[in-house]
Amino acid sequence: MSSIDLPVVRVAAVQAAPVFLDLQGSLDKLDGLVADAARDGAQLVAFGESFLAGFPIWNGVLAPVDQHDLHQRLVEESVLVPGPTTERLGRIAARHGVVLSVGVNERNPASLGQIWNANLVFDTGGRLVNHRRKLVATWYERLTWSHGDAHQLRPAPLGGWNLGALICGENTNTLARFTLLAQGERLHVATYPPSWPFDSRPTADDYDLEAAIKLRAAAHSFEGKLFSVIAATALDDNAVATVAGGDARIEQLLTAHPTASLVVDPNGRTIAGPLVGGEGTLHAEVDLRAEIVPKQAHDIVGTYHRADIFQLTVDTRRHAPLDLRGEPPAPLTLSEQDGAGEG
């Protein structure tokens, strides 16, 4: 019997569309999907980027002056961390006995002008064990989301899983990936959006979201010698119709290059999926011992790293606009913090 805790984990990547800009409806849908995945044996259930309660895809296809109503709806359906929504997510994880990873639109309790793209991980007891904000909002995402930070840019132990999570383009950030690996990451969750319009004239040479997801997943798994669970948010007809408003050109931009979910092994090979577009759940059983032999050849945070030459410093603080010296003000009550959209 090994003295190293390297379990076999049954994982599920849920590719689903939220009830668009409806936090309560999306939470209800998530609850049912977690129940289904747990019934099918999943121990880890991962949802995509900003599943609660929608990815601001309109930033890529509408002029900023035409987005105010959608932005207001997103803010009104955003999430406080901690708050009632995180409490419900914890109860869902505990009731079904799973580790739950989900992307959310997180709002600043002090300002309705600041939203972060965040990912939350809850353990089987319902505790929030990892709360990350996307380091850099990508391109037109900056119309909605602020830059995040490196707070909790670390794996959650979870009884030997050492589960790390990165959001979309963070999986292209070499230093962010190295930071997780250098802290012992063994199992990786990567989350992605439902679509990524990139060019006003979609062609075969346009940005291919599916190909980009596969490339990033294979790169991190192969370099880190670990399993990756890639979960994307889907785009349903209601979201397309709401954003496009009947404009056929915008509908084409939204649907030209659909997203993908998959599971990848430590050799960079796909072992489940890909599920391209639409909704569904991928299941796989991953044996974390599979990292040992490949790392004998190429361990980029161990034998194959030169710590005498390369050093990386990471600032993991939460950065705040105000540093009060002296007695702090009375905290807001939960009812004062919560807006009408909070679940």
C-alpha cells in the first residue's frame, strides 16, 4: 500500500447553459445537474465560466452604447461571496456529497460598479475551499469585469486531490499555471465561455474556440503531468435571441465557433469528449498515480526545474481601495449587502 495519498477520482464536466441572467433559475438548474452527476457516480462536478448567471457575450458583438440593459441585468443577478448564493451552493455540494466547482459573476459589496469573474470550489461538506478571481479580463470582457488577483491561486488539498482551477485565458498564462503546479497541483479544472466572437467576418481562419481549448488543455496536462477537467458554459437559444435581437449577422457571430468540454490525461490525450456545443455531462475516472512515471522524464517543478536559476514571486493578497487605520466601520448586515438579484 502506497504511503502517498493518490486516489482514483470520478470526475464530471458539465457543459450547460444557465437560465440566462436569472440567478435563481440557474441555481435550480445547477442543483438538478449536480444531482444527476452524483447519481452517475461523480465525486467532482465542474461547471463552466460564469455559469451563474451568464457570460457577457454581448461585449463581443454589440457596441458599448447598446449594452446598458444587459449589463444592468447581469449586475442585478450577480453574487456576493460569501452570501446566500454561496450558502446554497455549499448545501448542494454537501447534500450530494460532491466537490463542486462553479463560475460566477461576483460583485463588490461596496460598489455596484465592480464585477469579477470568479470561480468557487466547495468540498463535500459544503465548505468554500477555494475562491479565485480571474487575473485578467480578456479583451472585451473588460467592459464587464475588473482584473482579479492571485489570492487563493493554490490547489485545494481535498484528501490528496490537490485541485487547482484556472478560468479561460488564465490557462494560457504560463506563470499562473506554474504557480499551481509548483504548489503540488495534481488535478486541474479549466473553465470556458459558451462562445468567443473574434472577427466581424467569420471565416475558416477565424479564432476557433474549440481548437484553442483543446490546445490549452493538452499543454497544461502534458507539461504538468496531470489530469485536466475542462468545463464550458453552453449558449442556448434564449441567450442568442436576447443578445442578437433578431439580427442574423449577430446570431452567426455568436454561434460560428461553439465551445467544448473534455477530460485530458497526463500525456495530453483526451479521455472523455470533446463535447462540442450544446449541453451534456462528460464522465471519467482518473487515477492520480498516473503522474508518477511521466514525471520521471519531465518534471517542470522538480527535477526538470532549475530553482537556482529561475525564481517566481507571487503576491497573493487581496487588494482593496481603502485601508482604514483605527476602528473599522460597522459591517453591513446581510440584508443591506444583498440586492434583489441575490440568491
